[in-house]
Amino acid sequence: MADYGTDQLLLDIADYVVGYEVSSRAAVKTARYAILDAVGCALLSLNYPECVKLLGPIVPGAAVKHGAHVIGTTHDVDPVTAAHGCATATRWLDYNDAWLGAEWVHPSDVVGAILPLAEYLSRVRMERNLPSLTMKDVVVNAIKAYEVVGILALENSLNQIGVDHIMMTRVAVAAVATAMLGGGRREVANAVSNAFADGAGLRCFRHYPNNGTRKGWAAGDAASRGVWLAMMTMRGEMGYDLVLSAPVWGFNDVYFRRQDLQVKRDFGEHVMENVLFKVAYPAEFHAQTAIEAAMRLHPQVVYRVDEVHQIAIQTTRSAVRCVDKTGPLKNAADRDHCVQYAVAVALLYGTLTAEHYEDSISQDPRIDELRRKTVVTENPQYSADYADPDRRSVANAVQVHFSDRTSTSKVEAEYPLGHKRRRAECFPALEKKFMAALSTRMPPTRAGFVFERTRDPQRFDATAVPDFVELFHPSPSPFLLPPIRGGLDYVVPAGEGALALPPGGAGGGGKKGGGGGAGGNFGGGDAFEYASTDRGDDTDRTGAPAIGY
């Protein structure tokens, strides 16, 4: 798409979204997990009234024809509002996936826009006697949206200039949503230009003294805006070809002091293949390995809490900037981005769930006492490995010193459970996380049925999007969920440690994950085995033919 009067980045994104063919087996398998993990995170959030109050139509009682559902609810709304609700629920507990570059983003925010838009388009198509979109379409579009948001985040730090990363989500959603609506390269470039023209908002609500719940719905705001811009573009609204490079008034001059946005890697499937899942703990990703290390120290510390003299945490430069917090913590949104708080809870309780961020737990005086005794320092090697594209580690080390001058060993964790290097452990654990989320919203038998219905890769891909969404509806169609005979009641096997998950709501069982099978078959069977972690290419290890995405 040669056009010398348009910013090259707009053209590159448009060419990629419209013309690229997904072919990586690793990306496809991971995308299935990513979509279901996003849905599971959204279902868990429905147990929290502060999240639920933000969902549904902005005007009470408003209804639309050919709308889309906020996943797991009865809200049937326009796709813009549905995107806001789905992405907000996905993000609320800070339990969805992450991507760490120069900027820190949460790629699955885009699923909150893609899924309801696909449902809306399917309902329109079915009324016209055309086939519905399938979950295969959602997989492909998720891979592309992940790539756009992740590649932008690799080299461009918005947090360094005090503005929020969520504009990258808006750009990615605008691009993919326009293509889903039938737009070509020109339309995608126009929509993306408008997404950049919106600029980047402040990230003050993520930091003291303004920490607040907006960080839970900022993703919904960006996702819904991306869909809105796409729909406006498809009505014929114009774009702004030099939105990035225009002197004085363009994005680059305003935000980066006349430096261009940096994109040093071609768009492909890299981000989905390497995305970081939050498997065990709902906490900011920079703190995940610190929590893992603290969990291992819990038995040595829990009975000597009164003797603790100092807790030493070594971490990355990015973690110091993002999750090193001292002083008062105002609310749950503040606490889940504080590494001192997360480590203190892990040392005291030997677990960490969303409930531990609530006021009832935070009032435990021992938590603030341990926070006061915690010293966070940067380890330069950790920072270097964090930035190394071949490693992308997220390392932390924790050591506890006691008043009698004895100390625990220094426990170091380099790669969190959700890292690509630990996929063999990660995928089965994600299945348990998903089953646990289902169990908070539906009876065990139905949860088992939905789990089985979604874990087969071929069946998953072939499922019509409205049927997929219906699986999670509070009152699903009896034709979609027939009576089940036999035991589909999944529990954690005896003797196996349960994942630390948010507590259950309706339906119970939220703290213990279940099901999933140790094989990690959720996102793909033998024909879709995940690529070896010591290879950076898309080569399939099974010798099976290409999947033809």
C-alpha cells in the first residue's frame, strides 16, 4: 500500500491487519488460551459489585436490535457499550495477561472489544441468512490486535512522560474492528489515525495520591472507543494522514518531542506467542515472581513475624517505577499495584487472592508493619535481562532478615509461571484457573459441560460466536446446554495444591480451581503442540500440515 502522503506506521498497521495471514501454530494455540483466560477473568469480576455497577447500558433500560452481550450477564447492548463492559470486567481484578516492553500493557483488553463486535456482526449476518462468524475469526483477530498493541509497547514508553498506555489498546482495537466491519487498508488507516488523534490521557489514577478504580475501567474506555471509531470510519468519516508527523500539532511532537514512534519489529505473531499470563496471583505482573518467592518463604516466616527486621526485595527498574509504593494505600486498586503489600500478604497468609486487597484484610496491622520493614532495590542484571529480547525475564528476589541477625535464604524467581519459558506448567494451570472461574458463576455440572465444550480446539474454532457467548449467559438456551449425565464435576485432585484464586461468589468453589487435565490440551491437541521454547520461529514440531489460518 504505497502512499507517500500518509504516515508510514498507519500504512504498516493497515497492511498487516488487512493482508497478513496467521500461520503460527504456537500463536493459534496460545490465542485460544488467551481468549478463554480473558473470559474467565471477566466472570470472576462479576462477583464484585464495584465492577458490576459499571456494566450494562449507560441509560438504564436502553435496548438495541442486533446488540451484543456483556459476557456472563443478561445485558444485551450495542457493541460499543458491550466492549466497554467486557473489557472492564476482563481487566477489573488485574488478573488478565500482560506484555512488558518499554511500556506495560495488557493485550487481552482487546478481547473485550473483539468478542462482542463479532457477536454483533454474527447476529446481523444471521438475520440476512448468512453464516455466523466463528471463534476461529476471533482467534485470528485477537492475534492481530495483540500484535499491534504489543509491538507499539516494545519501544515506546508512555509512562516515562506521565501518560497512560491504554491508547495503544485503542489503536489496536480501532484497526482490527475496522477490518472486521469490512474495511480495507484505507479505512483501517483512517480509523487508526483517529485513534492516535485522541491522544494519550494521564495515568494519574494509577499512582499516589490519585490511585483509584478508573484503572479498572480504563481498558473498557479504550476498547469501546476503538469500536466507536471503527464504526464511524465505516460510515465514511475521514482520517488524518499525518496525525503522527505533523509539526507542532502531531502526536510525535506533542508527546515525544519530535521523536518518531519506534517500531523496530515487523508485525507478525510474536506477541501472542510470547504473552505473559497471570496464572496464580491477581497482581501487577512485575510483582509476580516476588510473590512466588515470598510463597516459598512463608513457612519460614509465618511463625516469626514479630522477629522480622527487614524484608529485602531485589527487582527490575520497571518494577521500582511501577509497583514500589510506600505510604498509605487507599483502596484495592492501590494495593494490587504494590509489591510490598503483595509480598507481605504472601508471607503472612501463604496465598494471595483478590479478597486480600479488600478493606477487611488490609486492616490486618501486620501487613503495614511488614510493608514498613520492606526495602526495594533495583538489581541491574535483572533490569538488563528484562530488556533483553531473548530473555524477557521478570525477576525478583526476596530475603527476610530477623532481629537476631539470622536470615532466610535469598529466594530468586526469574520467570513467572505465565512466561513462555514455562508454558508446559502454564497451560494446565490456566485450565484450572478457567474452571475455577466458571465455578463461581454456575453449578458444577454446567461448569464441567462448558469446560469440555471449550477445551477441544477443533470444536472451539468451529463454534459460532453467539453460541460461544451463550455458554456463559446466566440463563442459557436449553438447546445449547442439554441435560448432562455422568460426572463432569471437576475438582483439584487430592494432594494437589489449589491455585490462589479470587473467592467464589454464586455457585461457590472460587478458591479452588478444578479440572483441566494435566495435559494442557485446552488450546490445542497433538496437532497444535506449543513450539519448543528454545526456538524463536514458527516451526511445527509435529510434522502436521499447516493449519491454513
